[in-house]
Amino acid sequence: MKLIKWLVALAALAGLTLAGCEALNTDKTFRVNQAQLQKLVNRNWTTIAEKLAQYNVTIAAPTINLQPNEQRIGADFDAYIDLGLIKVEGVMSVSGIPAYSESKGAVMLNNLRVDNFDAKNLPDALVKSQAQKMIGKKFGVDIPLYEISPEKLSFAGKKWIPQTINVERDGLEIILQPK
């Protein structure tokens, strides 16, 4: 009788161990809400603004907007561009696709595009076309959005890596997989 109890206990322990191991191999998820993203953009905005100021472009007052239908993250901001003979001002909207860069340890915005530039006294198509060229040259290819701390990428002695980044209406969902 004792042997049967021991075998049942051993089988139960083995089952729990296997279930525990399986739990360690399943994807992990964490979220970054829109307010956190806005704070990060506000903190990093000075760096981006200084880079563009070298090209007579002044940007201010960024507001993050999430575009879950397109899986893009956008920003609307005031823009002032000094073209020499003409000074253009208005509200510009740009967006990019979030992707994880392992070398930078951050979620980056890739494939930046100008979605709109509501400039005063100029046709939108012309301004948007010129702004698109400027953004591509001046911003560079990728913009860091959210650094992921090494602690978030380590769990139960394993290294994890962001596999999927979903843009939701109220933030980002970042799904990690074991590396």
C-alpha cells in the first residue's frame, strides 16, 4: 500500500514538473500603454528636434497616436521648416512600424512615412511630397521608441527575445519567446 502511495505521489510530482517546464517554454507577454509611450517620446523628443534643427526644421508638441488597423505608431507635431525663401509651418503627422532591434535592445520605428502635413498656404500634395523626402533623409531609417531592459528579457534563467509587437488601441503588446 505504501508503494502505491509513493508511486502516485511520484507520478503527480512528475506531472507537475513537466507542466512547470512547459510553462517556462510558453511565450511571455508584457504591455506598454500609450501614456508610457508618450512619456518616452517626450523624453527623447529633444534629441530628434536637435537633429532636425541642423536642417532648419523645428518640431514641437508631439502627440502619439496608435494605429492598430495598420500596425503603425504615429506622432502629430507642430513643424516649422525654413526653406530659405519660404517658411512653412503647420501640423505634421508621421508614422512607423514598430520592430525589435536586438543590437539596440529597443523597439524601433521602421519605415517612417509622412501621413499628412497640414501646412498653411501651400498645397498638401506638394508639401507632403517634400516632407516625405526630408523625413527620409533627416530622420534616418529607424527611430528608437522603447528600450527593453535586460531584466524584462530574462526569466527563470532563460533569455527571451521579442517575437511579435502588436499595436493595440491603448498601447503595445510585446510577445517574448525563449531565445
